[in-house]
Amino acid sequence: MASLQDIALVVRSKNTSPFTYSLDIMFRAARDYEDFKSRGLIDSALIAELYGIGQDKVLDIIFFDPALAIKICLPREISSGAPGDRDVYGAQQHVPLLLWNFPHASD
Amino acid sequence: MARFTILSPTAILGYGFPESSFERGLAHNPDLIAVDAGSADPGPYYLGAGKSFTDRSAVRRDLSLMLGAAVRHGIPLVIGSAGGAGATPHLQWTVDIVKELADELGLAFRLGIVAADVSRHTLLEGLQQHRVKALTSVPPLTADILNETGPMVAQMGVEPIQQALTAGCEVVVAGRAYDPAVFAALPMLQGYDAGLALHLGKILECAAIAASPGSGADCALGILEKDRFILQPLSDSRSFTPTSVAAHTLYEKSDPYILPGPGGHLDLRNISFEDIGHGRVAVSGSSFVPSREYTLKIEGARRVGYRSIAIAGIRDPIMIASISEILDQVRSRVNELHPAGLQQGSLHFHVYGKDGVMGKQEPLRNAPSHELGIVIDAVCPDPQSADTLCSLTRSTLLHFGYAGRIATAGNLAFPFSPSDLRAGEVYEFSVYHLLQTDALSLFPLSILEL
């Protein structure tokens, strides 16, 4: 088992609006990106499980070949800066994805 | 060959830039100096309260270099989303600094000021005529929400800025603007391709962030040609690479291929990045697709109350072991003592060292901690009520007799006296909607001869 920390160049989160945020994964190696893409490892079921939300809450998952990147779009539970918010910029919500142990191709 | 050169000094006006990079940029004889001064990232407070999220003296420093160079060399200067949120108080704040500097540096020029405020009436009319659409995950707009909303702004496209430039303004200070518009307005006016100009603007609005290593506090140069644009670093320590530019294309966007903006969208599905040496990257294939109807993004904030907070540490392992139950019990006790506080306001505990950042989504919220930091966060309709709720919660938690307690002198370590602080007004974004309208009528231009 390995986590994205071992193979990714970037794993980050950031607001895409005051009401939505995005998780970005950028891979170091084209091989790993293609592997994730072809095996469909990142899907709405996985994100729903990692973030404790319904699958219908996962707004979009986009593969961006030029940057060897996968983008996952999610709604914010509380809009940026409203009472009860914990992360105004949405910049520290990436960790469940970072720590997720993904299955190796040979597993 | 026709070329249009743009100097972007810094990612946000007030974030600073090295003078050496700026001088190098000027040596390329830029046709435009442009800067984005705004963002919705810092949250709704700044729009609602009419305050800038950048520091006045830092903005003044950046502007003095830009204004001095622009006016002395006859280079147009365009500043967008003035003062951060781009409403009238922010615009005025920036214009005051520009006037001060013009006076101090002995500069004479024609200044264009483009306001971006939107009246409640405009939005109500739009609502009635079904011209308002909520963006993703935003609640639908109602007349009640509009009545509670304070200042509202529209993100202008290139057209209002072009109007100011056509009127001979040498310096343009614009209210809330679509980030790329300040960079793309002038080259588009001169016939350069809209797709390339806007895509270049999308990258230059972050200055050197798209370089490697990235920095929001260093300059970048963009050179627009007929069928491509070139990104060029202005410091020896950075270079643009196809990977760094591609990576930036993802940043803060929900879809890296289709980027909606005023009056249409950028289509980046056919872009290519080419390393052309010396840290430069050439980009081609970006196109702009006008929409059938012209829409603008409207932002508005409403005041939801006033905040008082208390910050404390907890070190006792017996207390830490049952912190969730203790906080629930404290909340119930506070509610018994002062029911009005929780009926009218809200009380949040931010428990750092446990789940302060991610709440219920924290995968390690049950992992053992030896120390917790807690922020008591009370938001009420008026400052006195927030003080009362915060104070009562603090004193209740401080002396709460939780099960198994053996440290009976006090449960909290306060770093400060006073322990309770007023954090001022609290806002939330109440309007984040598209309004179908036209490109110009919401953005009046005024001209000052300085």
C-alpha cells in the first residue's frame, strides 16, 4: 500500500468560489497518472467515503492531461467566512486524499 | 511582427515585487502595465465592511513604482478590483492613494475611475425578469436576501476598461473586475485575439505564481502575438515551464478546460505549451466563445452579527480524553443559563489538535492529543450579546466539573489577559449569482485630470 504523498507532485485544496472548493492531484510521472486514469481509482464513491459525504455531493471529477492532474470539485458545507466556517480559503482540506492508501496495480 | 507586451508586477497589488524584476520588465518596453488588486479568497468581511485586505502602506509602495514608471514612460496602467473587493469604498481608498502619489511624485495624467457597484433595485428587477441565476451550490436569490444584503459588485469584463482607455485615460482604476480583463482590455482593443489575450490575462493576474519556483511577489512578462502568447520570467531565479504553466491552469478553477467569464467562456481544450528556451513558454490554441446572452457575476455580502472570541489551551489528559462530551455539556449549561444567547446567536468551538480544521471530516479526530487549543467563537446580533455569550461560555468551561476531574482549580490555560476579544462584524456571502445584462451599463466611468 502507498499513499499519494509518495507519488504526487501536488495534492492540494482551494476554494473555487465562496461556495465550492476543489481538490487537485498532480502526478510526477505520466505512468502513475495514466495508471490512475485507466483504473478509475478516483471516483465519486471514493471521494464520498474519504470525505464522509453523499456521492451526489461530488460535483465533478476532471482529468487534465497537460498537467497530469485530476481535479475533484466539491461543495463547501458552510460558505467561506460564514459563522461556523473552519477554513476561509479552503486550503487545508486535502489531507484525507493525501493519506488515502491506494491499491497498487498488482494488488 | 505585431507584438503586445504586458508587464504584470505582482499577483495582488500590495503583495510587493523586487525593483530589479520591475526594471527588467520596463527594459522590454511594455505596451501595458496591469495589476489585479482583488480576490474573494479572504472572505465576505472585506466586501461587506468596505475594508481592504491589503495594507495601505504596501499598496502605496507598489503603486508608487508602477505609477511613476507608467506615467514617465507613457505606458498605460490598469488596476482592477481596486482595494480588494472593488466596491465604492475600496475604489475610493485606491484613488486616494493614486492622488496622493501623483501629487508627491509630480505626475500629471488623465485618470479613469470605473465603478462596479450594483444596486438592490437592479437585482430585484433582474429577479422579477428571471435574469438571475445561482452559481454552483449557491442558494437561490430572493427579495428577502437582497434586502439584507449590503454592498454588491459586478465583475466587469473588458468593455468598461476599454471605454476608459478609448477616452484617453492613461491610468485606469477599476472596481471589481474579472481578473483577466485588466490585462486583455487594451490588446483586444488593438485587435489581438480575445481567447489568447484573456488566457494570458488569466495567467498574468497571478504574476510569477505560474513560474517555477512560483511567487506571488515577483513580476512576469507576457508577450501577445497573432496566434500565440509567450510567458517570460523577469528574475534569474525563475523560469516558466510547460508543466508550471499547465499546473497553474488548474488553480482555483472548477474546470480547467472551460472558463466562464463576462460575455462568454474561454475554451482551453486545444491548448498547447511549448518550451522556447530561456525560461520562456509559448501557449497557443486558447479560444474565446461569446455567449448568446451577456452575463456578469454579482457578489454581495450580508452582515450576520458580531463576533467575540476567547482562546485557551487545554493540557489535562483526563479532560482531553472526553473533550467532545464536555463541550456538549458546556453548551447545554450555557443554554440553560442564558437561553437567548443561543436562540439569537451561534456558538462554535474550534478545537485545534483534534478537528479544528476539518470538523467531522477529520480522519484523525479520535487520535490521542497531549494538548488542545480551543477557540470559543460566539456570533450574536449585537456586540454586547456576543460578549455575553462568549464570556459565559468561557467561565462555564473554565470551572466545569466534568466526570473524573481531579484538576479542580481551572480547566483552561489562557495565553492573554483579557481572555475575551471582540472580532468585529461578521458577514456571509449572500449573493453569488449571474445576472443577464449588458457589458457597460453597470459600470459608470468618471475622469479626473491630475
